Amino acid sequence: MLQRKNRLRALSLGAVAVSGALALTACGSDDTGKSSTGGSSTSASSTSSIKCDNAKGQLQASGSSAQKNAIDAWVKQYTQACHDVQINYNPTGSGAGVTAFLGGQTAFAGSDSALKPEQIADSKKVCTGGQAIDLPMVGGPIAVGFNVPGVDSLVLDPSTIAKIFNGKIKMWNDTAISKLNPGVKLPALKIQAFHRSDESGTTDNFTKYLIATAKSDWPYSGGKAWQAKGGQSAQGSSGLAQQVKQTSGAIAYFELSYAADGIKAADLKTGASTPAKATVENATKAIATAQVAGTGKDLALKLNYQPTEAGAYPLTLVTYEVVCDKGNKADTLAAVKSFLTYTASEDGQNQLAEAKYAPIPAEINSKVRETISSLS
């Protein structure tokens, strides 16, 4: 009888021990995904493959506001695994970001436009023995967001978009818009067109699209600075999205990740029979037709703004991480390589779709990974 009581007591204590172990495991991984040893996460698959490689210190970076939501998602996962690295990304806009990088103020910059030849030449002052290169890291559609009371869906073509932002079409019930949207009751409401006030790679890509598809209606040379007359302006993609959200009759351009909280995006008429919707999948279809235009380790892309594939959304951009191929600062090199290795990894790229961005096509991304591993 005593032996039976001892056996039952042992089983009871074993059950308590297992229960306690499970509770400790749950507490150790709750919310943060950090292990009790302070090493890489074992509870989140998106952090399990991150290699810190002795990276430590602070990374200062700035630039594209287009990729801010992607950077935020990446930093959250990366720092759960690599506790000794702090990443500070300031979404100042592509132009300001490249300027800061060329001034030696940041470890890398985000730019929605590839570097110009003169910028690459200037970079040799900060990239000792090397030069700055473009690494395509984030893709996605530029949404044409609108706020027209009573209108839930809208189709626009390049010519009409150009005329709207060029001040040639001023009312939402204009004949040109009505023809593209049969059966839609468009109000006699003044169009409030908003553009970026800061130098922006998003502006550059938006105007490149208009130049490629509606040159006669968009007589400008393009670039990061807005050139058309009239309209209203706001700072950053978030500023434009906020104006669309709060202004009746508004229209603006910004990355799909900013088209939240009920902001509607127009479908774009292309050469296909059905207008293309601004989705991650449709942007990926268009970006897959891009070609590498950079030389050497520079992986700048030439985007195709007139894809013929059904569903391909033509108004896209690619955000580059601008780094030195050689001559990176010794105190930040390990962290730069570790972080960018993660962002270009399969796990890192999978994070993009969740944040409404388009992953870089695999063939291009394999070259990005190879280049990151060679940074020095």
C-alpha cells in the first residue's frame, strides 16, 4: 500500500514539473519571441534564420518614406534575434536620405530611385576604395488614392491621371473620367490633387510612369522634385495619405502600404482587357519584367511601365538600400551585412507581402544576397 502511494506521489510531482516547464517556456517566449539565454528566437520562424554574426552597435539610416512600414516590420523581427544592434531609420525622403549618406552621416540610405552617375562619383569620398551601389530590396505598387463621396471604385488611365495632376481636369464629373467609369455616378465636385512637397523617389517613379505612358499630357522631365504647376502638397507618403483621408475630392499617389483606414485606390487601364488593381501580386508581375541596368555590383533596375501581362499593375517602384561596396565603416559593417542579409532572405522578403509590399523577384534577389555577402 505504501509503495502504491509513493508511486502515485511521484507521478503527481512529475506532472507538476512538466506543467511548470511548459509555463516557463510560454513566459519565456510570450510576445517578444526572445529566448531566455538572450540569443536568437526559437519561437518565431521569421527570426529563427537570422544570423547576428557578432553584429552590435547603432545603425543610423534614413531616406525613402515608401519603405518605412517595411523597415519597421524588419527591425521588429531582427532586433528580437540580435539584441546588441539598434537600428534608427528616419524616413526623410529619398533625396534627403542619399544626401545624408553621401555626407557620411548614415550607414545606408533608402532610395526609390537609383543613384545618378554624379552621386556614385561623390560616394567615393565616403566609400574608401569603393563606391556606393544600389541594392533593390522593396517592391510595390504606387496607389492612386482618392476620396470621392459615393464612389467606391474608380478606373483611370495614364492620360487622365496626367491631366488631373497637371490641372487640366478640374472636376470629378469631367467627361474623360466619366467615359472610363460607365454607370458610376460621379459628383460635380472639385478635384483636390496633392503631390509631395519634399524630394521623393515616389514622385520620381510616379512621373516616370506618366512620361512613359502619357508624354503628350505630361510635358516634364521627371525627377524627385515635383515640377507641375498648381495642386497642393504634403510632406511624405504619410502626409499625402492623410490629406486623401480627410479631404473630400482629394487624389494623391503613395505606396499601397499607406492606403489604409478606408482609403480607396484607383484601378489602372492598361493594354490588357481588364484594368489592373493595385495589389502586391499585380505589382510583382510588373516588377518581374524589369531588367538590371547597373554595372558591376550595382543592381539598379530598369522598370517596365507598360507591361502587357494581364493583371500586371504598371505603376510600381523599387526601393534600393544604398551602401558602399567597399570602404564601409568598421564599426557598422557587421551590423549592415547582418541586417541586410536578413531583409534579403526568404523570411525577410516574406515579411513584405504582409506589410503590403511586393517581394523582389527571386532571380534578382539572389544577386542581391551575393552582393551583400561581399560588402567590405
